[in-house]
Amino acid sequence: MAELEHRPVVHDHEEFLARTRRRPGFQKSYDTLQTEYQVANELIAARARAGMTQEAVAQRMGTTKSAVSRLESAGKHTPSVGTLQRYAKAVGCEIKIELVPKAG
């Protein structure tokens, strides 16, 4: 099957956050899922750098586009380390996991 052309959707995440932070309860919910959002953003950024669609990543991982979509959705699914490794390999990356002491 031919590779699909990657056409990224323009998304200004900082502008989105500034706009949605005004909603009651949003900040508390966002803070609760901060790590999940960071993982999702890393996945999406790596896929964009690779110039790949979700479908192309899914093909390389041996899964479905909807499974890749769930991986890239913060808070709905917590992927295993093995799944993250397969995703990273599919987009030409490797995983670096780091535990950083909290400040203070």
C-alpha cells in the first residue's frame, strides 16, 4: 500500500490552553492529566517530524489507525512501555525515560 501524504493540522496549543483555561474546572483537570498530555504531545510531535499519518504509523506498528489515535489522546488510554517502544520505532525514534527529582 502506498504511503499517505502527511498534511498536519495547524494547532496552536498555547493559544488553545489560554482560551480554555478560562473555563471553570479546566485547570484542575488539566493539571491532573499533565503527564498524559506531555506523552501525547511527544507522540504527535514525533509523528509530525517523521511526516507520517496515523494510518502509516499503524501499518508499521501492525495495529489500526484508531489504536494510534487512542495512543495520541491524553487521559483516555495509558499505553504500556512496550507499546510506546513500538510507536517510537515506527516513527524512527527511541524512548528515553527519565525520573527527575521534584524541586524543593
